[in-house]
Amino acid sequence: MAVYPEMWFEDGRDPYYGEPLWLRVPVASYELWAYNARHLAFLKDYVAADHRRRDPNWNGSMVSRLPKWMKVRSMRPRVLAAIERLEARIAAHGG
């Protein structure tokens, strides 16, 4: 099976083995996922930010690739609650 970034980036699967990631949790009718604690911390910082700066190379940034539902203000409490659940999972396993 060929691995193309556009295929695995959006579906929460490991890019090498195609297996679902461990850090996955439902949010409304969507799914939030992260590769590791560092990725999760980045998402938390972005979602919790009151002001989100737009870089000149906006389309090339990781933030530009995040799904719209994760960026809208109305989803912020749900997304942050989901991130907290994933942080608790990491902490429970010694991370």
C-alpha cells in the first residue's frame, strides 16, 4: 500500500503502518487525533488562543491544514475537553 500524506493526514492513522492512532477521541460528529503529547500540546495552544496570528505562508502551515470544525469558536469548549481527555490518557500511562 502506498502512503501519501494527503491520505493519512486527515484520517488519524499512522503514516507507516496504516493503523489507527492511540490518541483519538470523538468530538461531536468529528474525531480529534494527535500523534503524541507534543502534537496534542500544539493543538491545545492553538485552540485555546484568543488571537491566532496568520503567517504570510498561511497555506503551508500545519494550522492551515486543521479542519474547520476545530478552528471555530463554538467548538472550542468541546475540543479543549477532548484534548483534556487525551492528556489524561497519556498521564495514566506514565507519559
